[in-house]
Amino acid sequence: MATKKTPYGYDLANGSIAVNTDEAEVIKRIFADRISGLSGVKIGSTLYAEHIEPFTESEKKAADRVYVILNDERYCGADDYPTIISEETFQAAKGSMNKKVFGKEQDTYTVLRKLSFCSECGRNMVHFSDQTKEVRWRCTKKGCINSKPRITDADFTGAVADILNKVIENPSKLNTGEKLTKYTPDKRIKQLEKEAAGLFNAVPIDNEKIKSKLLEIVTAKYDLCTYSRAPHITKELTEILKGYEPSQEINKELLTKTVEKITFDKDKRISVIFKNGKAITSK
């Protein structure tokens, strides 16, 4: 059998990559079966038994082909390939597969992926294995500047781990500088205080008017007071961090307890935003 120059599911027609309709149906079936809970081995075995090319050489090689397909993001439009399946379908199948294969480690990746967003468009960041077999991260929105400039998994997770280690070693980095309460008078307060002074200087003194004006001043001042939970949350985070030691591995539990979200900008800078609003950016 001649070696095909394009991935299974595609043909090269007039210098352009086009979807092979028949093969695309098999691709969709593979992803649907994976999401439904079938293993790659089971899917490959079924395709082999049905004599579907190119899964006819052996059951083992059929299963190998299935796993290659399930990890190839080009099927959902990566590298400008025509879309055969949606991004959601790809991630659902990959998540189902990794949950079974990688167990507890995948749980950490699941948490990390849910927390990670592109700062340019707001969409989630995802990790995947491209045709070079290297795991990378990118934005899920096609056309976004971060859908092409991808970052390796080692760089992405390394930056997050480094930031977590820094706050574990020095919790004061989480200080936001916000005060528990803040009051800033405005022109209306000054006018009300001026009116109150006039009432006090009036003869005879009208006690009811003074009480009413003082109540008005107190109410206006209260409305200008702001309350921030950041100091309380910072204290809670500091207590949580005491239970952890610096590590090269990202701790799922630590992520869940302390991090609000993780962002990735166009300059490939990663920022970890903690639950008190403090953002720390990688260098």
C-alpha cells in the first residue's frame, strides 16, 4: 500500500488539503466511541474486524493508529487543516482517554486546564500533543494570536510551579496592599458638613434639623466607604500555604485552594491570579 502524505481523513487535491468524506466518517466514529468509553484497543480491534483500511494490518497496529488519531489536533482545525471534529469533541475524547491512562496526574492537568485562559480573547487554554509528539498549550479560539504561538508543556507548567513555589517560600508576595475599609470624602460630604456648621451657628439652634443633617452626613459617608475582603482572603491563603513545601510538580490541591485563574498573554507571559486578586507574572 502506498504511503499517504496527508493524515488519515485528508487528501491532497490540486495543491490543497481537503477532507476525505469516507475517512472523515471513520474519524468521527473513533472520537464518538472514545467519548462513549471504549478504549483505543477496543476501537482498533473493531475497525480491524470490519476490514476498514488502514486498520487491517494487525489489531495492535490498528489500536496504535487509533491513539495517533485521538491525539492529532489537526482534526479540529490545527495548522490550518479543514475541521472534521469540533474542539469540544477533541477535548472530550482526550480527557476521557487521559483520565483512564494517566489517572491521578491527569486530574492535576484537568484542574490546570480549567483555570487557564488566554488574556487576549478570554478563551480557555488547552494542552495537546502535536505531530511532533511534544505536548504544548494554546488558545482554543481560531485566529487568536495565542492559537499559533504555542508554549511547551514544560515551559507552561514550569512557570506556574515557579510562581507557586515563590509564594510558598515568601507568602508576603500575596499582599495586595488593599485596606480592609477605605473612605474618600467627596464634594457632597464637604457641602453637607458646611450646612451642618451653619445650623450649629444659627440662633436659635434647631435640634431636629441638626439631627437630620447629621444623619444625612453619616449616611452619605457610609455610602462612600468601601470594604475589601482581600486582607481576609490573603490571611487565609497564607495559612493554607503553610501546609506545603516547594516542589517541581504542580499540586492539584494547592491550585484548587489558592488560584482563581491562570492567564497567558501574547508575549507568552504566564500570570497566576490568586483568590485574593493578587496577580504574579512569570519573567
